[in-house]
Amino acid sequence: MSSVDLGRASAWDDVVGQEPAVALLQGASGAGAVHAWLFVGPRGSGKRAAARAFAGDLLAIDLDEAGDVDGATRTRALARAEQHPDLIVAERTGPSISAEQAQQIVERASRSGIEGRRKVLVLDEFHLVQPAAAAKLLKTIEEPAAGTFFIVLADSLPPELITIASRCIRVDFVAVAPAVITARLEAEGIDPERAAEAASFAGGDLDRARLLATDERLALRLAAWRDLPRRLDGSGATAAAAVSDLRATIDDAQAPLKDRHEAEVLEMAERIERYGQRGSGAKVLEERHRREARRLRTDELRMGLGSLAATYRDELAAADDPSAALAGLEAVHQAVEDLLFNPSEELYLLALALKLPTLTR
């Protein structure tokens, strides 16, 4: 296998459990490639990894045709790391994609490529696009400059995105099955039992599963959530103490992510030294790390609420009087919905703890 093939395989290897999507995209990056794509699927399904791999193939096509093996391998490696100068990843800076951000994307799309005749714009989380922003982007996505490609990523297809979607080739991604995640973790050297446990709490997200699989305190955090109803006595002081302990466990959960972030900073420095690409990308990487840290805390809350619900379901099955268990499940269900509004973590947990029915030990 040539080094070009190795570069291609390493990028596509990041996309797990999405064989139909991968097969379609691997054959679609040639000279007549369509200029607009829409990847739709839940967070953690591998959309962004697929976008990186596909972008690498799109950017490397001229080098492939010219027989420049080293250049094509370099291009794919930089695209995989989101460090290629002709790969632009647009991410939201607020709760939604604004018209101002859309204008910035239009301006960047109008510029020529830096290293070649092609450039790729990956538009992340575009299920959160504002109507005005979608309208501003429509013409550019429909009729981009020569050599410009768009890959739009969305968890779902809201009304604001339907018109843009009609101008794109849609590729669907599914939640990665726990068994597939378990197998991938085992292949990466994770103990089978730990791999299965991490996969069961990852919600179909391979990256989340990797973090959980390296987290020595996962069992303790789950136990803290499961035991919460038995710590409460209806008083504010007890609720506040329990919330403080829960937040400390979430702080602990960030340790594996911090380790990964430190490794990525070192990898970026090595890429700069090896490939000499323009700019360090340090600010972009720092912003992404902040978003991932916030997302981890939200994921931890969702996982904790799932464990809490399991406690009340167990109580419902065993108790003579189901009223407390039903009230607890209702409170947890409401808390899951409230997460959508990005509440203050401390106030959110305190309100939940004060609302939860106490269970006897």
C-alpha cells in the first residue's frame, strides 16, 4: 500500500460504524466532485471526523493525480488535524449561527485557496443556524467560487436549514451502536469490561466513550448520583452539601479531557515543526478546548440524570407506594428538558436536589 493510501486509511479510520456514508464519500472526491454536502446525524456519530477525511481527499486530488505521494500524505494529515490552510472549519461563537458569522463565512469562501486550487469549508452545528444567517449563506453554497466546497454538519434538519439542504447532497449518520464502540475501544487496548461500561454510558459518542474508558472515577460518580435521593432530607443545607459533592465529581471527570487537550497542544507544535504550515492555530485550538470542556460538563449531567432516573425506576418496581418514585422520575424528566436552556450548573442542581423526593436506605 502506498503512503497516499495510508494517509487516506488513517483519516477514514476515525469514522466508526458509518460504512454506507464512508463508502459513498470515498468515491466522491474526484475531479467532478459535487460542491455542497450535508452530513446529518446525532452528535458523536462521526460527522466531523468524516468531514476531515473527505476534506483531505478533496484537497489532495490534484496531488494524487500528479503522483506527489508525499504532498498528498501531508495534505491529508493536516486536514485530519484541521490544520490545513485550505480547510476552514466554521464554528458558532454564541448559542446559534448568526447573520454576522454567515457574512464572515461568505467572505472567506470568496478567497482563493492558499496551497492549491481547491478549498473546503466545514460548517459545524448548522442545526443551530438563524433564519437570517441561512438566507445569507444560500447563494454562496448554491453557487460557490470555482474549487470551493461546503460540508455542512447538522444534528438534525430544522426548518431554517431546509432550503440549504435542498442545494446539498445529504449523507446520513446514525448513532454508533454500543457494541461497535466497545469493539473499537477493545481494539485500542481498553479492557473489555471497561470498554463495555464506557460504551453503555457514552450515548453513541465514541469520543465520549474514550474519555469514560480512561476515567478511574467513573464508578464513583455514578454511585454518587444513584445515592443522591438517599442523602437528601428535605433541608437546604443537605441539598447544598450534596450538590457541592456532585460538582466536585464533575470537576474530577475533566481530568482525562485535560490530558487529551495537553496532548493535542503538543501534537500541534510537532505538526508546525514538521510541516511548516502557516500560523499555529493555537487560538482556534484553545477555543475548541473550551467548548469541549463545557460540553463534557453537560454530558456528565445527562449521564448523572440517567443514573438518578434508574434509582427511582428501581424504587418504583419495589415500593408498595409508588408516589415518591413517580415524583422523582417527573423531576428528573423536567431536569433533562431544562438542560436545553444552558442553566447555571450550581443553581440547576440545587433546584433539582430540593425537588427530589427522599428515599429511605
